[in-house]
Amino acid sequence: MKWPASLPVLLCMVFSLLATPARAEPPVALEAPAELRPLLEAHLSALRDDALPETADGRDRRALVRRARTEIRDLLATEGYFTPTVTREGESRRPIRLRVEPGPRATVGAVELRFEGAIAQAEHAERRRAIEAGWPLGAGKPFRQGAWDNAKGWLVDAVSQRDFAAARLRLSRATVDPEQARVALELVVDSGPAFTLGVLQVDGLEIYSPALVERYNDIAIGEPYDRDRLLDLQRSLQGTPYFASVIVEVATDGEASREVPVQVTVVEALPKRVDLGAGFSSNNGHRVEAAYRHANWLDRGWLLSTGLRLEQRHQLAYADVFLPPARQAHQDSFGAQFERSDTQGLRTTTRALGAGRRHVRGDIETHLGFKLQRETYAPDGAAREHRKALTANWTWTVRQIDNLLDPREGYIVSGQIGGGARAALSDQNFLRLSGRAVRYQPVGARDVLILRAEGGMTIAESRDNIPQDFLFRAGGTQSVRGYAYQSLGVREGDAVVGGRYMALLGAEYVHWWENNWGVAAFVDAGNAADDRPAFRLLPGYGLGARWRSPAGPLAVDVAYGHAERTLRLHFAIAVAF
């Protein structure tokens, strides 16, 4: 008789299983309410396998039960159960069966909150009332040790947030009445003196001047202490290319009302940086790029940012200089660029010089820019032209979103107005108006609905002699999917060129799974034209895949252009190295 070749392996597995000794039975079996089991199982020493040796006698078992009762009472007290009952069920030697009945959970009874220090003065009565009203562990709420600790921390933070940097708890007492299942709370918070903010003291500078840090500081000497003001300064400095880490704080001893210096401790970042990258997009094809940044150009704290980007249908070389911001929070810049593109039969070459001022206040950002540019305009099948313009442009943007790289809730709204005039070095009088709005609406636990609208118009006698930057084309990724990149516009010769009117609408629903992958369904509609009566929206719709990368969601979309009856793939990917 011939045995199957796998039989010896199966027999070895069976014998090994039979030879494996049975796992030791745990010394204690616990019967407790489901909501309390995780706490007890995580911390109760009697549940460990080595809590009771195999040779244990009756005395050892009784000692284990006594220790378990003590630990259970202590653990349940942290959750507000002060009268638990722990009973042994049966006479089993192993496991010892313990039944836990937690009893009623204590709630907060009377709360006595007293203030000492400068905050106790009459002028701060409203502040005290606001703190008392916001006290998070009020009468009738369940008492837990964690909630009690958090509430004490909240109280100190609420007092020390403004004016009273040296606030501390002088007394905190929780008195338990087990019979009534009530806990009376008593707290005394000492605010100490009221502080004002003084001069800036900076430590850690070797490359940069203290004057550079001063330019980011809008805290006036003598203004009342406010922790948020210090955090705003810390965030501003941390967001610059100058520093790897920043800590902003004040030192207080709490002895008397005084003006305290603002202490800034920094670790400087390396001023020079080179970035290399490669990528591909359905709009412009393959891409390689290199960028160089010098954060202390000319030893003045000026940020030089220059780079070269080479794409199949677009090339860009640029050099920009950003000056440190002024105390009024605006930042000036100037630069130059050379740009060449070849899209939909239109070849353009642009040389430009520009200067601008950026201003950020809260969620609102504005930018005023001036640009002198010369454009070589060469559509297939039409005459080649040279166009020049000196333009002024003002942009306004507000962002109210939960995550800058991967927004799920909020909105972004922006508007722009700009133009040029024959009287000021432009070949044509024109005024360009445009606006854009995007809404992110969460759906359920993970999904998101994205709605967007965009529109613009250029007011002029005709599109002639107006640079393409101030006209409109549509189509492609982040525009109207289902149509080729910038294929929606005005026909001139054999090329598609910019028109004076544009409108876009879009709706996208993204379903995310727990593994950072998602699927999207979308509908776009838009167009660009040079004649309003003939303008009509062209729809596109499709499905796509999404992946949450560290740099934000990556999208691959398959879209159908209804007007052209074409199916197109839209995506972009970039790799830095």
C-alpha cells in the first residue's frame, strides 16, 4: 500500500499538538460588569498567570483574595464606585472565582470654588463668573478620577490664559460620602499678580540677527499677558524657513505685578537647501525639476527661491526674493521668470518681472502684485504676435478648512481683480475679474462631498493683444475632466486660445476606506469662450481612485467628455529625491 507523501508531515503535526502541554489556568476568574472589565483586566495583579504558584496552599489563596479585593476597590474608586462588593464564589482552588458588584456610581454634589490673588479683586468679577460658569465638573455629573484631574487642569488654564501667568491651585479636595454616593469638591485657585509683556529676549541665534525675529513680533511692550499672543508668535516663527524649532514663553515668580520679558528660544535651520523631483501628469506629461533656496541671501534674512521645471508641454525658470515681513504682517517680494508652453496648438513664451505685497490676517490672505511681461504668441495656422502689458492684480482669499493638505470640512473662497491700460505700457485696455469657491462637506464618519464653482470675465474691446494670463481656457485635471487640458476655449487657426469668459461647476463624492484608499464619483461642467451668447457648459463625469499620501490625496480619474464622446484618464504623481 502506498502512503501519501504528505502523511509524515501530518503525523508530526498531530504528535506535536498532543505533546504541547496545556496552558496554565489563570489563578482568578473574574465576574464583573462589561464596562468595568477592561479596567480591571488591565491593572489587577491577581489576574497574572504567576500571581498564584501551583504549590499554593489555602493561606496563599486567602492572601490573594484579600489583595484582589483591595486592588479592585482602589481601581473602582477611580471610576466613582466607592462601595463595591467583592465576593468569592464556590471553593474552587484554581481558578478562584470572584464576583464584583460595583454598587452605585458617585456623582458630584456641592462645588466650592474660591479665588485668591489679583483675580479676586472687584475689577475681575466678570472673569470669575465666566470661569465658574464654565467649570466642567458640575453638580450631578458622574465623578471619575480622570475627570477630576482634567477639571483641575482646566481651572488653572482658564485663570492663567490671560493676565495671570503664575496661577496655581492652592487647594483641591474631593470629600466622598459613600452612603449618599456623593462627592463634595473644594478648590482654591491663586491667580498671583497680573503680568504685562515686556521686551523680546532671543536665545539660540548664530546665523540670523535678532532684528529678524523682531519683524515677526507684533506684541507691544506693556500689553496684558495673553498666552494666545505668545502661541501666535511661536507659530509665526515656526512657519518660517529660518528655524527648525521655536519656544516662546515668559518666566514668572509670582511675587508681584510686573512686566515680564518675552523669551524666545530657537534652533536655527540650515539656510541653504536643494530640492530635486520628477513626476508625471495627464496635463503636461513627464516632469523633472530642481529648486534652490537660500534663507539668508546677502546676509539680510532675505529668502531667495529659484528653480527650473521641465515638462513635456511646459517649461519654467524663476527666481524670487521674499523680504522678512514688517510688523504690520505684510511681506514684500520681487522676482523674474521665463515660461514657455505648447498646449492645444498654442505656443507661448513669456518673460516677466514682478513685485508684490502679501498680507495675512487670521484666515484671510490678500496679495497685491505688479507685473511687467512680454509674451510671444504663436498659434498654429495663425500669425505670430508679440504682446506686452504692465498689470496690477489684487487677490483676496479666505480659508476655513480643518486640514490644509487633506480638507474634509470647511470652505475656500477667493477673488481676483487685475488689468492693464494702454496709457501704462500695455498694448490693450482690459480688466480681468475672477472668483472661485470650494465647499467640503463631511458625510458620515469618513466620506466627503466636494462642491466647487469658478468663473471669470475679461472686460475689453476684444481678446486681441491681451496676454494669455488674463484670458481663460478650461479642460483637464482640476478643471473639466473628460476633456483634454486647456482644450476648451476659442478656435484661432488650428489652435485653442484663451477667451474672455469662463465658468466651471463641479461636484465630487469621495468614499474613504480605513486603509487610506478611496473611490470617487464626480460631475464637472464648464467652458471658456469669447462670446457670451454662444457660451454653454460642457459636461464631463466619471469615477476615480484616491490615496491619502503624506503630501495630500492623489487622484486617478477616468472621465467621459459628453460633448466630445471621449473617455480620458486624468492623474498626477510627483516624487521628490
